[in-house]
Amino acid sequence: MSMRVTRVGDAERFDSSGHHGVVPMRLQGDQSSPTDGFTVVLSNYESGGAADTAAQPAETVYVMVSGELTFESGDDIVRLGPLDSVHFPAGAARSVRNETDEPASMIVIRSKR
């Protein structure tokens, strides 16, 4: 098979350590599909939802889909909106917060290497 489709309604929801008010869903990789070098997750943040400060286990790109999220890494703080993206190298510490009254969603693309 040359194409593997994951319908968002069929995506596996899972718990992610250090995340509060966040519903992550596997779209590609891990148990969803046999990707070689990366995983793709849709993370839905409720108002007030957050991911605690943690070092990234691998190179990671976050792409905002809807709403706004605040990312903090060291002395840098930035609020991202739809279609904005941010890259973190492996080992970089970051936190994420939804400081708005609206839900927010982003795609998380992480290297498996």
C-alpha cells in the first residue's frame, strides 16, 4: 500500500506526561502507521491547557492550526496563531500555554531519530 490515511475521527487519543487540558491524537507514526523518521500528532488545547516545561526528546516542529498558543523557551516567549510554526532542536526546553478563552489546535511533527 502506498498511501496510509488516518481520519481524524479514527485517530488514537492518548495521554502525554506533563500536559494538562490537552488532548493529543496520533495522526501518523508510532501505532498509527509505520513511518520511518517522524511522528505527526494533532494536539487540542482547551482554554487554560498547558504543557509543562520539558526538554524535547527529538527535533520537533509545531504548526498552529487554530487559536493561539504561547511558547516559552529560556528567555524567549512568543504567541503563535494559525499557520505560524516554531522549531525546537533536540534537548531544547519549552513550555506551551493556551492563555486565551478559546480552544487551540496544532500539529506536532517530531523526528524519531
